[in-house]
Amino acid sequence: MKKRIGLYVDDANLYYGQKRAGWKIDYSRLLSYVSQFGVVCVAKYFIGMPGWEPAKGINEALKADRIKAGYVVITKPLKKIFDPSSIQGFINKCNFDVEITMEACMDMENLDKVYIASGDSDFVYIKTIAFSKGKQLEFMPFESNCAWEIKLSEHTFLDDIKDRVSKVNVQ
């Protein structure tokens, strides 16, 4: 029997990982890569939505692309966080750690393995939950954007599978 798989993608974490790595993920190819290990029952993509243009339009297009690729897209508005070191005096922030953890935990009963596409150490606790339920969990971070706690867990660096998950012909 094939494993039932859930894939949970942290857009913000991977966005910064892609910038550091200098290449972009093709999310259809990422889903295809994971599907070689079983049947993907759940694929959720978490992205913050700005309320201003042109950023709003860009993220709406990203949302549509992820839906077309086979993901359920979960959004929430970006927040402005006071930051005196920033030129504008604030930074935009959208943290989905709780939502990703809760969604994965709610789905876990019907899954055999959970993939968390993020290198954020806040997700280490979900490993404990998965193991307590007899489930497997694997992280999929960029090496340059990966917490040391994640490196001690089962993981596949996106850098190591770049040829399988990167966008082709991107300028």
C-alpha cells in the first residue's frame, strides 16, 4: 500500500531561501517530486497577502498558480511591525507557524508521512506530535535557511534536489 502523504509549504521561509540560493522552486515539480514517495492526499501552501498594489496582484497571481499546481492555498493579511531600523519604520510580516502546525496535526490522522517545506525551527515540535501518532515527518528546507534543529531531524535539502524541483528557464 502506498504511503498517504501531506505536504505543507511555508511560502515566507522558502521565499527567503530562494533569494539566498539564487534559484526558484517550481511548485508543480515539488509536488511531483513528493508524489514519487506515495499518494499526496494533502498539499497546502501558506502565503501572506499584502493589501496594496502591485504586491497584492503579484501574490494573487502566485495564489492562482499554486491552486493550478494542485495546492490548497491558505492566506492571511500581512501585518506591519514597527522596526526603527527599517527605512519605512516598519517591516511586513506574516507568520504561519501556528496555522501550518494545526493544519498538519488535523490532517495527520489520515496521513502516513508529513513533509514540511520550511527550515524554521518553530516546526521542530510537530516532529514530536507526528512520532507520538506513529507518523513519519520530513523537512524540506534550503540549506542556507535551515535551523540547526531541523538539520538534526529527517530532512532533504531543496538544494540537493534542485534539478528535480527548480523552475526551468528562469532569468
